[in-house]
Amino acid sequence: MSDNRDDDFDARAASDGVGDAPSVTCTVCDHEWTLAYELDEMQLGNQSFEQFALDHMRHTGHFPDDVRPWVADCRQCREGEEFLSESPARRWAKTHARHTRHSVSLSHEDETSVVDPE
């Protein structure tokens, strides 16, 4: 992964130059991967980093290094989801709150907010 990191995962997935594929590390797995397959074979483009992180989570039960998911947890039932960006996390929280009339905690890194039913 390039040293120019920000909160936009699409920017992290962008190549630093022609022919350079970004890389992803995982200290839990003690491994580093380049995203050449996601870029060249799967043609995911800017979403290659996000797709790799989601696939890694599905297969290993944890995210790679530097991935800080948005976590939406219902405060009343056991429903919850993790997302790699704010927009779908907030959409899930609002939809769940609206349909169930339950409040949902929405957290990212050290910040937490609550989405209440309208």
C-alpha cells in the first residue's frame, strides 16, 4: 500500500504508476498480496482494495491491516453489519431503524453515533 493513505478506500486502491499494483498486508496472516489479479483479471479498478478486504474477511474472519470498518449494531436485536465506507453503513442503520423501530449504533474507529428511528 502506498504511504499516501487517507480514509477513501478507492484512493488506496489506485495504482501509483503504470504497471504498479497496490499491495495489501495482513500481520495476522503474516503475508502481503499485490492486487494485480483484482486489477488485471477481475478488472475491479478502484474497487480492488475494497473487494480484496471483503474477501479476506469472509475467508479469514478478520480484515487486512489498515482496514477500519464502519460497524452498525442494533441496540435491541442481534442484527449488525460491517462496511468499508460510511454511506452504506449509514444507509443500513437508517433502514434497520426505520423498519424495526430500533436504535442502531454506528461506529468507526474511536467514534460512535446513534441512528434513532424516525
